[in-house]
Amino acid sequence: MAKQSKFSVRVFSETEREPIKRSDLEGALRQVMAHPARSSVGSENREPTREELSRGWKMSRR
């Protein structure tokens, strides 16, 4: 069963908002576009911490 969205179009359209300047919008878009992209690496190889090593690795019944 699909969850219903908490977003209400009616409430959104009734909300008062100040108009924005085109220069403000362009400035925000420049910041987003200039942000460096994430690397395509999905995981990282790292050494486990001492805490991780000391944790039990077997499944236990709770």
C-alpha cells in the first residue's frame, strides 16, 4: 500500500511568498552547479576501528 504524501497543493498555493529576483535564482543555481560531484565509488576500503574489532560478529538472539 502506498503512503500518502503530507504535501498539500492547496496549502502550498495559499502560502504567501515574496517574489525572488532573477539574479538571486541564478546565483543559487551557480552555487549548485559549481559544487563538486560525488565520486562514483560506492564504498570505501578502510581499516576497522578497535571498537568494531572488539564487537562480537556472531548473530545473537535478543
